[in-house]
Amino acid sequence: MKKHICLKCLLAFLSILFIEGCSKNNSEVLILWTDNVEFASYAELFNSTQDDVKVAAVYRSDIISSLPVEKGHTNPDLCAGSYLSSGISKHYFSSLNSIFSDRLKQESFYTSLLDFGKKGNTQFLLPVNFNLGALVYDTANSEYVSGNDSITFDQIKECSSKFNLKNKDNIYLKMGFAPQWNADFLYEIIASEGITFSYQNEVIKFNIPQFESALEGIKSWTKEINTSCNDEKDFSFKYLYTPYNKQVLQQKSLFAYASSDSLLSLSEEQIDKMDFKWLSSSTKITVLENASMIGIYKKSKNKKACKKFIQWFMTKEAQEMMLKRKIDMNLDTNTFGIANGFSSLIEVNEHVLPIYYKCLLAKIPSSSQIKAPFMYSSDWKTIKKDVLLPFVLKNLEEKNAVIDFPKYYAEWVSQNKEE
């Protein structure tokens, strides 16, 4: 955490020096707002390839909430980061329909992710990257895990049931997997049911009957496979006190949940004895909500130069240079791929990433398998973490009816206002 804070501060300081230096040389500078520090390296690489346009990366933890820019402050030209799609309906971005050409084709992108940046027939944002949820396991336990490179919730239950082992006192010695072990996994179950949430004017709206049905499904999973919520918690307390990658190597649990950026930021030595499957619902693999996008702010005065940067960025050649530069210069090698995720370019994922990440050989999902997430604003991150997931966990401990969510949420709002 301290490392990332230092990187953000350094990025802000270097951006100021860079802008002042370009101003003295009468150079034209594009301001890029981003919540991903890796874009500082990408901007630097772009600047080294030509002299016509220079890009300065400026860190913004929440881009959309910082728009529109107040009078007297500098507008961004480009925005690149997560949770940008909500800015489309607010008319913050310019059309990118004219950006496509023989060099940059729509077919180069994953269709669902490209559509995620559209409104009607107008392309306002282009996808930069995405991440997927994965179930990690020890290769020594491959006999319990069959099928292709993705795994459904029903398959997880079946594999876990076969792996479970109790002693003569009916105490679990091995437990395949429990939904409550990972809050993000719980959320993926809910999202797989097609339940979406909206948060406006301090009110969360969603399909409550459908949500309650999903919670009952999770409870049934626990009762059917792992006896009880308490058994799952006791097992976790006894054995699952190490990082997820070490948990499965202890041979006590079959699976551990991880996002692709977390999994693929591990070293080859750490991944060597593990394998993984993408978490899927039927034939689709849903992208995690923090997928990054890039767009041109509507008040930019040099949209032509902005398109030049995007057209350069969205090429296999440029992204190969980005990956090679990170390795050669040892630039925060604890991050994965392009801006800490899979590239939005199919060709980069299929032909470039496996060169740097051997474990991805023959494991890249097809374009038809990839499903875009629901559109959320950045404030949803806090609501999901502080309200929704604690509510789900609390419900799993209840043996009877589902707790009334509106009442639970009202209490949370009241408590936070007092604080």
C-alpha cells in the first residue's frame, strides 16, 4: 500500500515538472487523467516514439467524480481508468467513431467490451483491459478437477464434495471450498444470477426477491456440501491463515478464489505447482467490474492529437513494447499484463501475453466467451465492500429468514452519518 501511495505522489510531481518543461519548449501537451500509475510509463514510451505530441499522466483516484472540471482548473484531454462507463450518460466524452481505420479495426477488440463503451451507435470509450475470476488448485489434485479451462458453480460444488474428508469425530480434515471464504466470490455468485444494483441519492435499488433467492442458494450450498456455516468458519480459522496460493498447496482445501491480476502477478516459481480455471456461468465468463477504459474528454481542445495517442496505444506493436519495457526496466513487476489486466486486444492476449506468462498457454478465453460487466459508478466499490458483502456474510450465519436489507442499509447510513 505504501509503495502505491509513493508511486502516485511521484507521478503527480513528475507530471508537474514535465508540463512545465514542455511549456518552456513550446511543446503541445495532452493531459491524461488516470487511476492507474502504469500509464505514466506508457505515456513516457509514447513520447519517446515521436515529437509531435507529448502526454503527461496525472493521477486521479476517481476520475468521474472529478468531472466536470471547475472553472479556473485545467481540463484533461484524455481519461483512462476504471468505472468510466457511467460518464457516458453524463456526456463527458467525445465520439470515437472516427478512430477506427485499417490499422485499428473494431474486430481487434472483444465484442462485448467494445459494446460496453457505446451508447446507441456511438463509441465513446474504448476498452483498455479486463480481469477475470479464477479458481486456483494444486496440480497434485487435478484428479478432482476435470473439464475445460473454465468451471461453473455447480462443478465447484461437485469437485469440493469429492475432496471433503472428515475424521471419526465428524470434524473436517479437508474441505474443498466454501463460498464465504472469499467475499469477491460471493459477489460473483450474486452477479451470475443477473442481479444488478443502482445507487442514487443514498438508496440502493435491486430485485429483492431475486437477491433473497441467491442468498438461499448460497446457504443451500453450505448445508449440502459443508454441513454448516460454522463448520466452514472453523475450518478456515484452523487452516486458511496463509495467502490463497499457499492455501491450496497445503492440501487442506481444493480451491482458492483469485482475480487474474492477483494470480498472474505471482512469480513463475509461485505458480509452478498450481493450475487454475476461469469462473464461468454456463458458457460465459463475466469480466470483473474494474475493467479499464479510455476516452477523450469532451472539452479537450486537441481531439486529433488525443486520437493519435489512442491509435498508437491500441496496437499489438505498442503493447509488446510496453510489456518488454516493464520487464527490461524492472518496472513494478508485481503487476500483470497491460495496466494490470488482460489486453482488450484479442491478438495481444492470444499471441503476446503467453510469451511472458507461460501459464496462459492455451488458456485464453475466446471472444464469444467474454461477457462485459454491468455498468457501475465508482462509488459502488465502497457500497459493495462496506454494505452489500457484510450483509451477505451476516445472512449466511442466520438459520432462518433473510434479514431485511432496507432496514440493514438504513442502519448503516445512519451510523455513517453520525461518524
